[in-house]
Amino acid sequence: MYGIITLKKINPRRAICLIENGENVLTEKTAAKLGEAFEVGVKWLLTGNEDRKKSTVEGRLTEWLWEHPEVRKELCKRMRENAE
């Protein structure tokens, strides 16, 4: 039976062992915490895509953008323009 782990209850290295052994499921939330703990990308943990292994800014970038709404709005504007 699969379980879901939280890093509040277990250390990150043990969490990885449990996931690798099929004893637990890797959730996006746990992947974010493991990514931060081991300085690897969340997408790499979830998909195995080697291009995303060193992409460690995901959570920090999102947090920073929320703290800087003017930059976030400009980025959204540019993304919309590029999508057209």
C-alpha cells in the first residue's frame, strides 16, 4: 500500500529511500521540499527530465514574483504578447 510522506515527519534522505522502494508516493509538495533540500529542480524530481535537474529557482522565483507585482505584471504582459 502506498503512503504519502511529509517532510515534517521524516528527514529528506529517508523520504527518498521510501519513494525509491515504492513505499511512498512522491507528491508535488514533497518534491518541492526535496528540491529545496537537495538543490535540484522539482520538475526533474517529478519527471526525470535531466534538463530540469539544476532548475532550483522554481519556488523562489514564484515567491519573488509575488513580492514584486510590477515585475510580475510586466512578465505576464510579455508572455501574452509572445503567445499571439
